[in-house]
Amino acid sequence: MGERGVPKYLQVKAALLTWIDDLEPGAALPSEVELAHDFAVSRVTMRRATTELVLEGRLTRSQGKVTRVVGEKIRIPVLLGRGHTEQMRAGGYEVSREVLDHGVAAADRRVAGELEVAPGAEVFALRRRVVAQGMPIGLETTYLARAADFAALDAQELAGSTYARLTGPLGVTLARTTERVETTPIPLEAAQALDASSEVTALVVHRVTVDAAGRPVEYSHVLYRGDRITLSYTLER
């Protein structure tokens, strides 16, 4: 392994890619020490090569666990009136939500501004973990302006689609969804909750949905593992 002018870690990275292409998603790699020995490089060089593959989403390094091969990223098409989870299911992925916390809360200034209510107004807050293909991929926090309509629901009901409840039993007509996406280093708490490496970059999606009268009915922000998902937007004229 010796291409003149090419940094050693990039040579190792290329060799690793060729090797892992023949492995099944979920396959565990040997330890970093063993890999360094097998490829006849230093552990520092091997760490740099595998870290780049983690950041590119080809490998995943769980909290305190082994490094594994990952398959293609989960693609989430973004459409009005359908949440990301519903879109993933429509794409054939096995997806579930785990309710972590819920209840009526006082809107802070940020939430109040997004929902166009007074600071301190009662909203319903719902925090869930999103699991796709058996792997935790996101932490979703949702704030709903109609607190009383959600406060009596149990955890099983709250694991379902808030859009389906809004448009079904509550009779709300959804008119517009606005999303903005930003990247951030994954916070330690989120990395632990998602069993992700602290090296991973997170995608944070902020979403506000309004009804036919122009009133915001939902504000949510979802922190996704950037190594496991990709968002797909279709723009039409």
C-alpha cells in the first residue's frame, strides 16, 4: 500500500472501502489494533481512516461498542401533511417511535414565537426517539398548540402520527409546512440516546405546520444522525 504523494490514511481508507464493499450491513470490523496490524499501519493512521468513513456514513462507531458496516442511508422524502416517519414507512422502511416524555408545558419564547402564542401559554410537549430498521436515528421534540386535545392521550397513542390525529379526529386542514435544516456536532446526550459516535454530525430539522386559517398548529425539531439519513426535497413550479 504505497502510492507516492497520497497520504497514508487515504490509502488505508481506499483499501478499507474496497474491503467493506464485500461485507453485509451490520458486519462488525476487527478492533482498531487488529486492523492496524493487518494493514501494516499505525493505530493513529487507522483511526483517521475509519473516522472519515464514519463521518461519510460508511461505518458506524457506537458508544463504547464495535465499528460496523452500514448500508445505504435512509432517504426521507419531505411532503406536506405527512411526517418524516410516515414517509419512511411509505418508502418500505420499518419505523417506530418511542415516547420518552410528554405533558402540558409552558411555552418558552422560542416555542411561543414559532406557534404564535404568548410566552407561558400552555402547549403540549412530546419527545420521542425514532427507530428505523432497528437502529435509533433521531430525537423528535414536538410542541402542539392544542394542548387539551393531546393531554389525555396515553404513550401508545402518542407514538402515532400527530398529523393523522390533527387531520382525523380533530378535523384540522393542514395548509402549509415550513422546514429549515441546519447541521451541528451531535450533543453528547443525543449521541448516547441514539447509540451514535460523538464524531457524527447531526442534521436538525425545524418544522412549523399551519392550518387553513394560517394558524400554527405544530412546531417540532428533529435531531437526526447525519450518518444514517438523507432528506429529499422536490420543488415544483
